[in-house]
Amino acid sequence: MQDDDQRYLDFLNPPITAADILAANQAAQAALIAEASQAMTPIFLSLQLDATDEATLKAKAWRDYYQALQEVDLTVTEPVWPELPEL
């Protein structure tokens, strides 16, 4: 088998499958959701203690971001991730 034989090259660098793309995107989504959850915790705690307009706006922005993360199409090669809320 030659070094430039396509079968050999495919063996060394197998093509990316839909399952590979989905798994990678699910891992990225899980990491972003975990970060969002950590960022939201102190905001929601402050809402319980002292519901300022600023805290309410931040909480809504993070809630919207969290929901948008859950709606991302994970089956595409390059998902469109939502932007982080302004702090």
C-alpha cells in the first residue's frame, strides 16, 4: 500500500461522522451550560435577598442565554452559539 493511497490516508485520519460532530457539540454545550449555571447562581441569590432592577435584568439576560444554549442545533458542523450576556 502506498503512502498516498486514499484507503491508507482514511485509516490514519478517519472522516468525521455525524455522531462525532454531535458528541463534540454536546460536550461544548454542556460546558457552556455549566458556566452559565455558575454565573447565574449569585445573581438569582441576590434576587431572593434584594431584587434590584439591575439584578432582575441580569437574571433575565442569563435565563435567556441559558435557554438559547439549549436550543442550539447540535447536528451541524459549526453550531451558532449565543453570545454571553453583558454584565
